[in-house]
Amino acid sequence: MQALVYENGELEYRSNHNAPALGSDEALIRPTRMGICSTDLEICKGYMGFSGVIGHEFVGVVERSGKKVKNDLTGKRVVGSINCVCGKCDMCRGGLAEHCRDRTVLGISKRDGCFADSFTLPSRNLFEVPDGVDDDHAVFTEPLAAACQILRQLTIEGRPYITVLGDGRLGLLCAQVMSQLNATVRCIGKHPEKLALCEKWGVKHRPLADVGLRGDQDIVVDCTGSADGLTTAMGMVRPRGKILMKTTVAVHQDSKPIDLSPLVINEIEVIGSRCGPFAEALDRMATGKVDVVSLISRRMKLADGVEAMRLAAGPDSVKVLLEP
Ligand SMILES: [Zn+2]
Ligand SMILES: [Zn+2]
């Protein structure tokens, strides 16, 4: 089968990759759309030390189900949570399964991803896509769920000032989701044409160069995908304010150290934020509460995946979708 594989420091398209073996509790899925995420780009710089088929954002159709699968979704259109968990460890038993100590993660940690003709996930990870949500929307479920996760981690009191830092794939989703809170929300970025999308959604926006680091924001959400993001966020947030970190970057020998003293001096709270609720993301798209289609910059074939990854890393792309 076709697959996009990262191995020995190199990303490669393969037309004759081995098809995956189907576990007894798993579903074999044929993706119809796949989304390239900044995490995929970081993986190809060494993030997580991953090796194998990359990719974790998809919508697809279940081709086959393993023998022990209880919710057989064969023939159905699905999206799927990327964390595959043991169900036995202290985290799983404590209701924090996404932090399972023995987890594998689709295309990110110890499990082949979805940039292929087919891949597997435990059947219990899957969500059937409602008819009202087409593939162009459904492929955004995973990143939109990650944006919705912020709402679970914050309590909004009064009418706070919130800055979403970063005008990329995740920043623009977070800005839309946050703008529906009782808050004054602005999106700050470096790309005028990406920030312009905020106009459509009535979200305030400013170029980074025009805003000072005034220490006046109650909450800053770092979606920069860059190692500098935290430093900028520390300059923007007020004393005793909160920073939500969505950025994950590969660390190298030549990575610059970050001065964390502002966290201490200004008693800033930093909250890490990763995967989120799929059902809520699907519901937001079904009810038209979020515009994801405007984020699609390009559609490319899986066979052109290496080039698609290159373009996704460029300044003029938001979401690059792959199709089989
Ligand atoms: Zn992602
Ligand atoms: Zn576990």
C-alpha cells in the first residue's frame, strides 16, 4: 500500500509499504481525507523520536473490524481519538486515560499513523461522523477537539482579555472557539493574509509587530508552534495570569535556552494542553459554530505527500489536506 514514512531522519513516500495487521479489538480504516499538522512537521525534525508511518488527523471509512470488536462500525464514516490506552494503569483507572502510561499514539508514538492507504485504531477510539458533517469538516475533528480542550482547562470569570498567539492551523481554530466565550479575544500573528481570516469570524486580530509586550492579558494561549512562543507569551500575560501551552517543538543541541524567570517574578500559571473532546468538536461543526473549511489552503495526493509536507511548513499554508 501507499504510505508516508519517516525513518532514519528521512521522510519518504512508499508505494509498496506493508499493509497493517489488524488486532482483535481494532478497526482497519481507509482514510478519505488526512490533515497535516505542525506535530507532523516537528516529528520530521526528530520530535518524540518517532519512526514509522506519520499522520494522525483523518476522516475515513471502516473496512474491517477485528474478532473481539463490540461496536462494529464496518462501512461507517469515522474519526478517531489518537491515544490508544491500556485501560489498566493508574492513569486509566483514575479517569485520565489520555495520560495512560502505556499508551501508543497514532503517528506520534509507537504506532503507525494514518498517512497511508489504511491503518488501524482500537475500535473504541472511533466516533461515527454525523451525516451533516462532510469529510472536509470531519478531517478537522482532532485539531478542533484540541482547541476545545482549552475550555475544559480554564474557568472564565468576569470578562477576561485573552490573546491567542499564533495565526496558524491551531491558532485560528483556538481563536474561533475562544471568541465564543464571555471574553475580549484577539488573535496575534505574523501573517497578514492568515490574520485576515479572523475578519470573517468577527475575531479581533493584530500583527505581532504592532503589539507590545505589555503584560496586560489575563490569558495567553500559545499556538505559535515555535520555541519563542513561550517567551512572547510571558511578556504579554499580566502578573498572576495564565499561559496555555499548545506548542510542541523538537529540541536540538542548538535550541536556545528559555529564561523562565518571568514565571516566578510575575507568578504566572502555565498550563499544558493536548488532546480534547471529539464529540464536542463534531457537535460544533454539525451546528455550524465553527468555520474550518476556510482554513484549507491546498489539497494534494498522498503520493505527493513529501511535497505537501514541505508546503505545509511554508508561510503561506494553513491546512494542507491529503487525499488517497
Ligand atoms: Zn495534530
Ligand atoms: Zn493505561
